Amino acid sequence: MSILLNILTVIMNFCYRLCRNYGLAIILFTLISKIVLMPLSVWVQKNSIKMVKMQPEINHITARFFGDKDRIAEETNAIYKRYKYNPFASIIPMAVQILLLMGLIEVIKAGMLDPSIDMTFFGHVDLSLVPSQTGGMLVLSPLLAGVSAWILCVAQNASNVLQAEQSKANKYGMMAFSVGLSLYLGWFVAVGVAVYWMASNLFAVLQLYLLNWLIPPKKYVDYEALEKSKQELAALNNLGGKKRRFGDAESRRERADYKRFFKIANKHIVFYSENTGFYKYFRGIIEELLRRTNLTIHYITSDPNDAIFQLAETQPRIKPYYIGEKKLITLMMKMEADVVVMTMPDLENYHIKRSYVSKDVEYVFIPHDMGSYNLTCRQGCVDHFDTVFCTGKEQRAEVEATEKVYGLPKKKIVDWGYCLLDQMRADYAAAHTEDKPKEKKTILIAPSWQPDNIVDSCLEEMLDNLKDLDYHIIVRPHPQHVRHMPEKMESLKAKYGPLGIEIQTDFSSNSTVFEADMMITDWSGIAYEYAFTTCRPVLFIDTPMKIMNPEYQKIDVKPINIWMRAEIGAVVAPDHMNELAPAVTNLIENSAQYHDKIDRFVHEYVYNLGSSAQVGADYLISAIQAKIQKRKEQ
């Protein structure tokens, strides 16, 4: 410090002899320090650009190993080494600034004791005075220091290559800190130090724009890739909806279940369910596994209120775990089990990855509808699964054709069926041992939630065309319609309720669905469940089709969702509503013929009708036995 003080004193005395004004001397001293330290500033600019240039890779690594802090740190350090970047380098400019400030305070103190130095600024302001001790107009000193700090922060937030990429919380937090520190220092140090602080901040703004002109960040940084990586990371951070506090009951429960899951070794089979509504797709298989084996079923759910927890109270071999969507990312990456069964597609394509701890896990995909993989799922939705269960021969044909077109390794394809359909057909048959005559036939209108659905495009025109028919008409909107469009639902009730048309907004029971004599829908998956269970016809309104995979036509298998409509009912275009009433009447009057036609269709296009649970369980048991045998041989 003594060496530094001697150097600073020499420079300050030189500036004073040149200006004969201590305030101007301080400003000149500040300018000289900026010029001398310009190489350091250039180095900082290049280092900041390097940091932002690396950021897309770092964001990608953070997204890929989301939640695994050790792996993220390891991969980030590898990136730093490759770019020859030291994260502690950013401390150097701050340390230099602090040293200069501390040294200048001592220099000004020394100047106060030197009778040959006039400490006034233009003969009016004594730069040796301290505002906290003197008061009066000197209170402007800390205020001006705070304003200069604010100006610098505004410029940095907008134009500093590194600061511009910080979050709003970081930007405004740093601004509050800088302004607060300037006000505090300006109040307790000599006015001369505040003059230095103001000059330093304003020169820093000029230096910022000069460096951006000399070394433009846009020349080195791929801002498009950076923005894309930030969006990828933001999507993961927004998983799970509301943010929870670390210590709340749900978080404690999740942490306890996470630890409990990994305490258990040699897990043979793990099911993952997104929420309580997905158990119905696993139900038949799980019941078969419990009945025929002594396996423990490890069941992960991202729904804290999943009915599986209540079921587990009566079935001790079901071990449920609540793991939210964010924590699930880490759990899946560290998964150790023989077989993992999921209805969630897009394994490895997005945030849910295959285990990197155990490469021998077999991932099994079970569909949660009977439609086309190729049309209604994203491209590559099942590419990273080892085994795919198919509901019928159309799904099998799609998987095989996709492998051929994209040159993918062959997966195990299981001719499975659809447990939920088997259950629904059994329940329906038990409840309809004898058909009771009805006063009126019932028509159920069940729209989807996709864009341009029936509710959005033509519902009122439909109801106007059907209101004079002698049928009981029920509109059962999608739950999202009820949630997001409550005013419209109430207006529909007010308009059509007096005409005998029922607008249902209570979904506690599915009885309405299966009691209807005919269904009208657009592209809703409920059409298959209804038609294949009841063997009653469906009238499809030909609204725009939702295409999840824009490359679906590369696969030379026409999606069943498209061609099946004419097989199990009829199709009417939204701009041909005059054809609606005759089409409805025709389907109702010929329901007996449609019953036989749909029943034949189901038997032809759905695998193992009535026994899919046994088929699915057979495969999973054999897969687990193969894993056990392989370990024994090793």
C-alpha cells in the first residue's frame, strides 16, 4: 500500500501542478488512471465476450443435466478449460478499483495537511470536508455520486456484453447496491473522493461504448444460439407451475421420497405417471403383475394427490413416490432399475433423459391413446425407447416404417392392445346386460381442446341446426374450456338451456359419455374410446387437424386418425352445417349396422382384445427375468 500511495501521490501532485485546481486535478487523475488501465479494460472486455460466447454451451449443459449440480459443475469446468477462461478473473478489475479508491482517500488526507495545496474546487467547495460532519449544501456530494452510479448501471445493463445478459434481479440488484454504496461513501468520505467517484463512473460509461466500438460483441457472440439456449433453460425452470419454498410440506415430502427411492437397491420395475389420471393406462398390467408375481411395483408420480398413494395403503407391494417434474429430471438421470415403464413420450428428446448411471435399463413406452404415433406425437417421440407397446397393427406399421426411413436401430415391438379399452368394454358390458328403451335418443357433443375446435369455430351454428331434432342433446366441453372460458359456458347455458340442450360443466362422472347413442366431436381421442367401447357411431366435424409432427407424411402409413373416421361414422365440414342434421339422423337410424361394423373394426385393428393386460405383463416379466439371468451369467 505504501508503494501504491507513493505512486498515486506523485501522479496527483503532477495533476495539481498542471491544473492548479484540486478538483480538476482529481478529474485528470481519474482520466489518467483509466488510460493507464486501458489494457486491463480491454482484457476484461475480451474476457466478458468469452463468457457470453460460452453461455449457450453452459445453458445447454445445465438443461441436459438439470438438477445434477455435480455433473453441471464438472461439465462447466471442462468448457472453461477449453476456452481457457478463469471465472475468478472478473474479481481483478473490482480489486483494482477498490485499491485506487482506498489509495485516493489517503492521498486526499495527505493533501489536506499540505499547506501548499488549495483544496477548494473553483474557490467555492472545500474538497477536504466530509458531508456527514459539515452538512449544508455538501449533501449534494453523495447525491451526485449516487446519480453517477445510476447512470453507469443503466449503461452497463443496456450495453455491457456480460451485464446485459444478466437477469433483471441481478441487474437491478447491482444497481441498488452501487447507488446505495455511492450514497453511503459520499456521505462519510471527503468531497474530493466523491468527485473521483463521479468522474470514474462517467469515464467508465465513455470507456464502455469505446470498447464496444473497438471490440464489438456481436462479432464474436452467436446471440441467436444464446437466446435459444436461454429459452430451453427457462422452459425447465418453469416446469411444475408454481414455485415452492425449500421448507414447505410438499418440498419436504419430495425430498424424503427421493431419498427413499434411492435407498432401495435392485429395483426390478419402475412405472412413471405424470399425474393421477395416468394410472388407468397401467392398471391392467400392474394388477396382473401383482396377481402373478411377487414383484414390488415402484411407482413414481409427479402429482402429490395421485390416487396411487391411497391404493398403496391397501396394496403393500406398490411403493409410490412423489417426485415433481424438476426433481424428476435428476432422478431419471440416476435411475437404476431393470425396466422403466412410461406413457410420457419424447424420452431423451427434451428434459427427461435415459439413465447415465445404468446403461442397462430397458425403457418401455406404453401409449395412452389408440391413434397415430406419427401424427399426434412429435417426430422421434419413441425413438429412444428400447421397447414400444402397440395398440394395433397400424401403430406397429408406423414404428417399423419410421425406423426404416430414418435409419434407426430396431426396437422391440410388442403386439399389446389397450388395457383401458378392455376395462371399459368389460365395465360397459356389465352395466348393459339388458338395453332399456329410451324416450329420446341422446347425442353427445364432445369437442377437443386443440386450436379451431368445435367450441371455437362452429358450436352455436351446430346447436342451431340440431335444436329442432327430437333428440336429447348434451354438450360436454373439454375441461380446459370450462376453466378458461367460464363466461362463454354460462352464456351457452342461458341461450340453449331453455331449448332443452344441456351444457355440462361437471366432469365427475363418465356415465354421460357411454350412455349417449351417438357422439359428435372433432379430433378428440375420446371418439375411439366411445366408439370402440359402445360400438356406436361418431360424427366428426372436420375442423383443422392438429399436426404435432410436420414430417408425418414421410412415413408411408396413412394415420388411422384420418381414415378411421369414415369407418366408424361420418364426417361433416364446418362450412356445411346444413348437412349436419341429416347425417345425425342417418347415423341414429342405422346404429345397428354401425354396431356390427365397428365391432368388426375393433377386432381387426386392436391387438389382443380382452387380454392385453396379460400380454403386457407377460412381456415385462420375461424382460425382468432376462435381466436377472444376465446378471447371474456375469
